[in-house]
Amino acid sequence: METLTGARVVPVQAPRRKFSSHFAKLSSLELRRYPCRGRVMIMNPPKSLRPIAASVQPQESSALSHKSNTLPSKEVLGLWKSAEAVCFDVDSTVCVDEGIDELAEFCGAGTAVAEWTARAMGGSVPFEEALAARLSLFKPSLSEVQDFLQKRPPRLSPGIEELVKKLRAHKTDVYLISGGFRQMINPVASILGIPEGNIFANNLLFGSSGEFLGFDENEPTSRSGGKATAVQQIRKARGYKALAMIGDGATDLEARKPGGADLFICYGGVQLREAVAAKADWLVFDFQHLISSLD
């Protein structure tokens, strides 16, 4: 999850590896036209997409200053085990990449978007402003997004598939909450067996000729504080007694508030944002720690 705070980021390179077979049964790419102004949105990923099993080397040595929360307290462990729902951030948590940066690079605007992001991280910029500014730098068309989805399958973080399976075996509901785009998150949800109704993310909008129009500003995650709003909506609608949020950024941490998440677990296996990690209830660098704690 990209954060626009000034926290120092420690990136971990994740080399591409062989394709997994999990994606063989995905439905073909379908398009749905919005009833107003000819808008078009990609609903489902193409059949040919396959996830890439990413490999990362957690930088645990970078978190020595956070020893106090790398081992969960009894209270935190109890909340984790009793959680009726777990909400995951997607970019740099469930997946090793930042979706908008990957799409921008594919469209030939990676450097410009990265530079704008770097400037944004130096100050307090509302999320919606940062999102709109970066998209305006490359304005992806429908055909470019389709091509991207075909050629750049999602790269999952090590252990995430096993963790989601474990949670589902425990009858724990799983959600994906992201400031990224459904067009890129739907394939991830399909791999993990997460229903479309459990996805809270943004939508790219296209005109009748496939031209870029913008993004759906009605999505809660399109605005600052949107993840916290989404988590509160989930909890209110389903009446969960205990809910956990897992992510790497400041917007994920914000979800831990009254009426939202009871527990925030910071995942530092891809990027370590120290200001966020320091405030987490539990800091982990390997999803295996969460898996084994459920036994």
C-alpha cells in the first residue's frame, strides 16, 4: 500500500519466478458499460492470466528498533485468533508490487509517476489528489489496461495463499481493501478465492471508445481515510465482534479506530515503513508467523 507520509521506506526486490497453475479456471475478460456517459469498466480478468509466485527476503534486521511488537502480546494474539474477519491491503502486502506504478511503467510513464509520488510523499497530499495527478500523467486506455493484465500477472507475496486458506478453514471472512484498481485486484481475488463482494477498491472509468475518463470518486477508497471508512462499513453491515487489518501503510493503520479494526498487523515483508511499523499492534515479516499462530 502506498503511503503519502514522509516515512522512510526500505524496499525489497522480488525477482519474477515461474507461473502458478491456480489461475487456469478464471473467466474471460468481460466488459460492462456504465449506463451514463458511455463509461466502461473491466469486470473480470482474462483466462490467460497466471499469478507469479514472488520471492522476497524480509529485512528483519531493519526492524530491530521494533522488537517490542515483533512478538505479540497475549491480548494481541487473542484478538488475532478470535477475529471473525480479516481485511488485507493489496499493494506491497498481498502482492509485492504497487499497482499504479506497475501500470504507469507499462504505459511508458513509470519515471514521471514515480517522481510525482516521491514529491507527494514529502508532504501532506490528500489521497484523491495524488491519485488523480498520477493517472493524469499517463491516462491509461482500456486497451492498454487489457494488455497490461495479459502480460503482467499479479505477483503474490510468499505465504499469502496459505494464510488465506487457513483463515477460511477457521471460518474467518477475508476482505481486500485497496486504493488500487479493481481491474488489477479482481485477478488476485480469484486466485485467493475471495468473492467479488468482499473487495473494496477503486475503478478506472473508460468511454465508449475505450478512452480514459478517470476513476470512480464514489468508491470510499478513492479518498483520504477511505480504508477506515470501508472497514467501518464492513463491521456495521456484518456485525463482527472482532476484526483485524493487515497492511504496510499509514492508510491501513488508520483503519484501527472505534467502529473499525480492533487490531492492526503491519506486514514488512515487502516494504518497511518505520513510522507505521512502530505504531502497529504486531509487526511481521513473514506470513508464516500468522499462519502458525492459528494452530
